[in-house]
Amino acid sequence: MPGRGLPFELFLALRYLRARGQRANLSLFVWIGVGGVFLGVSALIVVLAVMTGFQDGIKDRIIAANPHILVVDRGSRGVAGASEVASRVRSIRGVLSATPFVVQQALFTGQGRGATGGLLRGVDLASPTVRAQLAGEVKTGSIDPLLRASGEPALLLGRELARTLGVVPGDHVTLISPESAMTGVGLVPKMRRFEVAGYVEVGLYEYDASLAYTGIAAAQEFAGLGDRVSGVEVKLDDPFDAKEVGRRIAAVVAPGLWIRDWMGMNRNLFAALQLEKLALFVIVTIIVLVAGFAIIGHLILLVAEKRKEIGILKAMGASAGSIGSVFLAVGMAIGLVGTAAGSLFGLALIWVQNSYKIIRLAGDVYQIDHLPMKLTGLDFALVTGATLLISFLATLSPARRAARLDPVEVLRYE
């Protein structure tokens, strides 16, 4: 065949793709098909990368800001014997640390700046792991006042909470508990004054706007728990092994305790993100489907244009399979070129955004300060595989029509 060493079918397919002159309308369909596949693939890659990156970014913040597993009482009495529970949990393979904690709702009031609701979290500052994590989150001030064994208790406020209250390190805030205390004049709200030791910034707005940290003894006294605690918080070597480690913990603690892992506690959030990712994938796939119809339109016109050539080739001995392969190659070439170009463009956009963080986000709305992009191998294979499959399916009907042309009928009327 033509002296380039190309198979007969491929040579003809490339020749048909380079239509010019009076066949410019065919060339236009080629470019529409390639352009549609290009836009669809690049959009799909970017959309999936954004959704995966956004989900992983939030997941990383949640893992850093929260315990990976909580051991809590099923009722509201609190956990007794927390030291023993924590000791048992620490003996389990995969557990990095296990420390008691107290959490109590409170109304925070500043010095003449109104009030806002929040959570007081008492942590075990005797634990080096807890101290190191808390010290890493302190942006202004120090944790040293929280380590005082006597005197006025101190706390660390979330940055946004401190801003709302209008306080700075060294000021004081008053916390009002929803639990009432009995006095000589009846039930009155329980109040406690705390010194502001500094600000912490977790990186999640809803945490920074509502959370305050103090020592566990001060939190127990404010919450009226006595020697009980709200639960035991557990950090793991591998946060994604939380379900398996949770089952091991359940086997060594009292039956009345409830084991909750970070994935279960945030299940609704991740389910919503996954559903949104799926919905966007389906919507953007419509672009590829439109490109598929452009491929069909091009091949139908091409078959009509090349009827005489098809008849001559069949009369010379070309098989129906060879004729069909020519048009199959034309359609797949359009799909391959569009997929390759779209993939390279999408990957380039991901690299630029991750390197230079051009698109910034409002941290108080989206929990992260820039638009993260992360494309997994599975997502990339899904996009390219689905696109090539659509391109292949779009070629079947026109290729079958070309293969079934009767050379006698075609040449009789030419």
C-alpha cells in the first residue's frame, strides 16, 4: 500500500481526516469533535481534581483539629475512671495517645462587648502530645498560664471568638454555664471568670469562632463533673485505620461506653461532598456526549461523501471489516487527539494552581484559604476511559453503515 508502511485502513483514515477544499465542511466537523472532546476531558479533570482536593483539604483539617476516636458515655453522666480507660486504650496497637477531655457549652462574655455561645474544652495538659498540639495552634500568647496549679484559671480562645469578644491576652472573660447552681436565693446560672492566655487558630472557621481550651481540672469544676470527664480522646498512628482500631478499643472498655471515629462523626459532610462530585461529573460528561454526536455527524457525512470510493474498494476486494475499520479509525482518532490534548491541558491547570495558588478562597466560608486540586489515578482513568468509550460507541453506527454498502448498488448510480 502507500509507501509509508502504514496499514491500508489507517492510511485511508488519515487521508479522510485531512479533508480540504470542497470538503471543508467535513474538516469543520473534525475540529468540532476534537474541540468538544478537548473541553469535556479538561473540564472533567479539573472538576474531579477540585472536588477531590477540596474533600482531602477539609479531611486533613478535620484530622488535625479533632481526635481520631472518641470514647464517651452513652448517657450524660460522663466517664468515670478515665485514667484506667485511657491506660487500656493506650495498650492497643495503632494508638498514638489517649487522654481524657471535658467539653461544656457556655456563654462567653467579654469586657463590655456583648456575649456569644461556644464550647469550653478541657484537655489533659500533663500529656506531652496534647501540650505539643495545643502549643502548635497558639498564634498569640502562651499555654503557660493554663499550667498554673492554683489561682485564677486561664484559657486559650479561638482567634475568631476572641475577635468577637474584643479581648486580647491578659484580659478576662466570664463563662456562664447552662447548668444552674443552687444558692440561698434559689437556682442561679453558674459563672466562672477566666484569664485570656492567648489565641489559637485551628484553621476551621467554625472551630476558631466557638472553641476555647483550658486545663481539664478547671473544665471539670466549671461543668460540675467532679472526678468524671466527658470522654477519652484518641489519636492514631494512621487516622484512616480508625474503624479497625475502634473495634479493638470496644473490646477492652466497659460495655456502656460508646466508640465514635472521625469518619462516622463527619459522615454526612463527606457524603454530601461525594454526591456533589458525582453530580458535577455527570453534568460535565454531557459536553463529551455532545462531542460524540459531532463525531457521529462527521462520520455520516464522510460515508455519504465517500460512497463511490467505498464501492470501488469493495469491488477491488476490500472486506466489509476493512471498510468499517477505516471509519472506526477516523472516529477514534478524533477521540484520541481530543482526549490527549484535554488531559494535558487539565493536568497543566492543576499544576499551575497547586504551584502558585492563583485562586484564593474565603477561609471563613470554605474552611481552606485556596482552591486545592488533586487528581487520583482512578479519576484520571475514569475520565479518559469514559471519553474513549463514548468516542468508540459514536463510531459504531456510521462504520457499520459503511461496511454494509453494496458496491453494485453504489457504482450503478455513480
